[in-house]
Amino acid sequence: MTDIQSSSGSGLDEAQMQMQPPPPGTFVDREELIQHVGDFAVSQGYVVTIKQSKRDRVVVLGCDRGGVYRNRKKADEETSAERKRRKRSGSRLTNCPFEAVGKKDDGLWVLTIKNGTHNHEPLKDITEHPSARRFSESEIVLIKEMTEAGLKPRQILKRLRQSNPELLSTPKHVYNVKAKLRQGNMTGRYLMKNVNVQMIKFDLYELHALDEPNLCISSLLRAPFLGGTWEHIFMMYISHLNLYNITASFDLVEEHLRNFKSLRPEKSAGRDKHLSIAEPSWRQRYPMRVPNFIGGRLVNSQSFASIDVINPATQQVVSQVPLTTNEEFRAAVFAAKRAFPQWRDTPITTRQRIMFKFQELIRRDIDKLAMSITTEHGKTLKDAHGDVLRGLEVVEHACGLASLQIGEFVSNISSGIDTYSIREPLGVCAGICPFEFPAMIPLWIFPIAVTCGNTFILKPSEKDPGDCQMIPGGASVMLAELAMEAGLPNGVLNIVHGTNEIINGICDDDDIKAISFVGPNVVGAYVYARASAKGKRTQSNIGAKNHAVVMPDASVGATINALVAAGFGGAGQKCMALNMAVFVGGLGPWEEKLVEHARALKVTSGTEPDAELGPVISKQEKERIITLIQTGVESGAKLVLDGRNIVVAGYENGNFIGPTILSDVTVNMECYKEDIFGPVLLCMQADSIEEAINIVNGNKYSNGASIFTTSGVAARKFQTEVEVGQVGINVPISVPLPFSSFISAKPSFAGDVNFDGKAGIQFYTQVKTVTQQWRDLVSDDSSSHQLPSS
């Protein structure tokens, strides 16, 4: 008897030793912690289950023994009581002592192992466990439909096994599901608890008829609690969308409703065929919220506060931006911090390959990115494509970063001593972006940062973070998803939404080492001051007032085209717009043609195929621009072309301002001092090129300036004497390509190192100098340790 028991016991101890507990750690959210423990448990031969849960504070995980019995062999000499006690202790009804506890602490979930031991043998085949017998979501829906059709459990099971021969469920499991259905418990919460629901993304232009979303939507439409009108069903669909963790195109839902003979979309005359469906009232009242992107996953914010994102052409709410909570922001920083060591050690060639794939995916989805930008920002589709393409150039530049990160080497600086320098990443970096370039500015920043080996926190503008209904997450989140598809590891790139509190958090967080900012003057100065006080590297591109000096000998046609395109393109809402024209010798010879070309621009919604000038971003911006125009007129400026009262057919509520030209502007006028940031061209006159250069140098903003002339002497004088960061000669917008840095002069720039090119690499890396000596250890020559003194 003793021999048998000791043999059995040692075998069990050996099996128990094989089932290791998961390593403790910290996780972004509860689901990630549970998945980590569950995946590790399966690899060890056991299955975990939730024993206790207080969703926002603690979760206790235990071992689900799943019917695996201990040694059932009967001992030779054993009393009845002992046999019952042994049987009970070896039964699956007896809890395994294993217990893991996850607690929420400062916004993060901390895993600790309370008891890592087991009292049973490991599973040899995980399919032996009853958890493998759970039905999938689609099977649950089919059970519901077949039950309604009158089929018995055995008949249902037989049909399910035709499509899934390995199904281990029994008629009893079908009975349990039917009971849940009768009780009305097979809703989103039940499915989220019992089924691994995969997030399903839908393509706006290529709506795939996937079984899972069709079944999910169909089951919602048929669910017993969805009574009333079809509009009520839409409301319920939106309210339950998060429970299913599905982000779907509403066009697909409309298609389903049409299949169910529901409401018919109204037609709008004079609109493009693709946009002929009128916006239903439910979409205006129940916009979707833009998710954060944390740790490689879309995460819905738990914040109740949000900001409406409004289509500037229609005034319809297309989505809502959550004011991300401090805990969620800390979770994003933690995800980036946790990902940094492994990403830093990833070979530069691997990082480059990810960027190669990333640029390929951006080209594939450029039309969708452009449509998302146009919907929220208002710029024309042509401008939106340009927005993406300029950012794409930076990604292409990042593909060759290895050669630009090469350090320096000096051999034999002293006897047998070499010294060399290497560039290393900083750690967690952050970027704060403006509304005017939803794709270009993020692509200016994070591709260089992550390719250098950093991890990144991106805060898009709350005015155009992404249209959840057109494309889940819009430009910024879509770019993040493309980066993940390209192979960027979880946590390397994170996106959080918000306003002042998030900006303050980025400036104050000790784990964030560097900040890139592009935006308004006041905010930029604030970010630079606050972040610098915390010892962070900061680059801040702020206000711009770009001048074009037009010489009398300039080519008329080319110059007029350049002024109109650069002055009114993107509705003037860009940092390098030419909103000031200084005409040397007077405006007279230019005025008529300038007004003629500006008036010919087609003002309409950016989604229209012939659009050349779209709306400005918001009602507030429109009022501010109109006020500055009026103050200019009241100060003595001449209103050569007035676009304030333009009405666009079909978009009467849009934030449209037509091309506007003011002449006789002086440096003392408010409209000249302030950055108008709209489709307004201010015209001044100068008697000489020297006076024109003085006007440019006297302005407090110094992003760039251009000169239009056929004289090389005038061009050389201008480029030498003008005090700006970027100079254009017969070029309207002097924005360089990524391999030469984007440079602004103070006070349009605050910081030491600029964007793009070598300067961008210098900003996102730090230099480490290594001095080495390899000598014969037997040697005792102390002179070999002496370094040169100079």
C-alpha cells in the first residue's frame, strides 16, 4: 500500500511542478490581464476561470479543473470513510487551490499569484476540457434560429456538427443555451462573457459580407427586447455596439434594414450618387465615439465627457471625442513604457522593414484616409490626398534611417584606445497635433520617432480626430491600425484623445522624454514652457505669417496661379499658406487678374468632385475670420473681393467663406498682426525690394517667405537678407522634402532641434560616447591607461 501511494504521489508532484503559475506583471486593462493568465495557463495544461470579480477594482482567477480526476485507483486497505474522503478530495467538484488576483492600482491592473499550486494533473489535450465545448457566437445565433423553427436539441446538434465535426458539446449544452435564450440572457453581455468576440472592421468602399457581422446585426434586429420602430432599433444597435465590441459601417446596417423592408433612404437632388443617401436622424443624435488606441487595441474611453466632431460642410455631428481620463492616459504611457525595452533592442533593419510595409499600406488606403480627412476637416479631396502624400514622404524617408543613425569612430586616440559614438532612442515620446493636417503632422512625427527605437503617445486634434462612422477612428487611428498591420508591436504607438488635461499630462509625466508640438501660438508657448521646466526635450512649431514678395518683372501667369493656390488652398488653414503678398511697385497691374482667378474658384463641400475651396473647420473660426476682415476694412483696407456672404447650394449651413482679398493693408492693422488662418489674401505695396524685405523681417512670425522674380540678383539679395526659416524663389510654399529638415525661425519655432531629416533624428535620439581599450591582461603597463589631455 505504501509503495502504491508514494508512487502515485510523486507522479502527481511532478505533474504539479510542470504547471507553473503565470509570471506577475502589470497590464493596461482587466481583459489583457485575464488573457495573459488564460494563455499562459493553456500552455501549462490547465484552464482558468473567473472566481470573483468587481469589474472596476479586482478580479480573482482560479483553476477550472474541468473534470480531470486525480488518482482514482482504489487502495488495498482503506476504510469506507477514507475512500469517500479521498474520492471527494480528488473530485472535480473540489476546488483547485490555484488563485491569481488582479487589482487596479493607479489606472493599471497588477497581477499577483496568491497560490500557484494545483491538486490535479495537467490536461494532456485542452479539448478534453468542458470550455472547449462552448458554442461560438454564430452557433448560438443558429441555435436560436433553429429553436424558433421547432428543432429539438439533438437535431440542432446534428446540424451544427455538419459544419463543425469537432464540436464536443452535448444536447445538455444545447438545453442550457435554450434556457438562456428563453430568459433573455443571450444578449451582448452574455456573449462577451462566454464567447471570444473578435473585433470586425468594415471597409466603407468594399463592404464584405462577413458571416459574423451579418449574424450579429441580424440577431440584434431579431432580439426580443427590440420592439417599436426601426429608428428605435437603430438606437438600440448603437447602445449595444460596445457590448459586442464591433465597429461597423452604418451603410451595412442600412443595407440590413433594407433587407428587412425597413425605412428607405431619401434622395437628395444635385448630389453625387455615392452620397445620395440622406443622413438619418438617429445618426445625428447618436454619433459614435472615437476610441483611444492603447497597447495595440482600440479602447473605448470610460469618460462621460466628450466633444462633438462636426462636419464643417453640413454641421452634422459625425463622431464624438472623449475627454480621456487620467487613468486611461496613464495606461497608454505604461503601454509605451513597457514596449520600449524590446522595441529598442529590435534591429534597425527590422524597424525599417516595418516602415516599408507601412508606406505600402498607406498607398493602398489613401482614398479612405482622404475621405475621412475631408469629412471632418472640410478640405477638398485633392487637398486631403496631398495631406497624406506629404506625410507619406516622411515614412519613405524613415525607410532609410539606418544610414542616418551611423555614429562616429576615432581609432587609437591614445595607445590602444579607440573612441566612438552611437545614437540611442530616448524612450517614450509624445506628439500633440493640430487640426489642419490630420495625416501629415502625425506622419511627420511618429514614423521617425519609432524607427529610431522610441515608443510614442499621439494626441490628435479634438476637432478632427477621426470619423468613426466613415472609417473607424479616422486618419490618426487608421494610421495606427495600418502601422500595426505592417508589424509594429503592441504598445509602440498609442493614441489618446482630449484637451487641456491630456496636454498637461503629456507635459508633466516623468516617463515621457520628448514632445513634438504643432499648433496655435498660445498653446505652443505654454507647452514649451511647461515641458521644458520638467526637463523634457521639446520642439514647438507655432504661428505663421508667410509673405510673398512680387517683383515687377515676375511672370504674371505663373505668379497669379501660385498666389491663388497657396493663398486659398485648404481654405487658408495651413501653416505654410501664403496669406500676405507684398507687391513691389504697386498692386495695380496685378489686381484684375488676381481677382478674376480667385473668383473662379469653386466653393463647395470637399467631397464634391469639382471642389476647389472647402469650408473652414468650425463656426467659431468662421466668425473669427469674418471679424478680422471687418476690422481690416474699418482700419482703412480696401475690400477687393468679399467672400463673407457666400451661400453654397446644398450646404447652406456650412462654414464657408469665399476667396477674400484685402488691399492697402498696413503693418499696424489687426488683420496683419494676427494669423487669419482662412481664405483671405492680404495685399501690401512697397516701393523697393529693401522695403519689402523690411516688412517681412518686421513681422513676428517667421515660418517662410517667397519671392517671385526673373532677376537672379533680386532673388539672391532676398535669400540673403530675409530672416525666415524657409525661403522660396518662384515657389509658393517652400516646404522642403523630409531629407532636409522643416525649419522655422523664432518665434514661429520654440526648441533647439527642428522636424524631419537629420534634425528629426537628432531630436529623437541621444548620443552616447564609448571609449574602449583591449590590451593584454598580463601587461602591467600603467601608461596604457593615460588618455590625451586635449
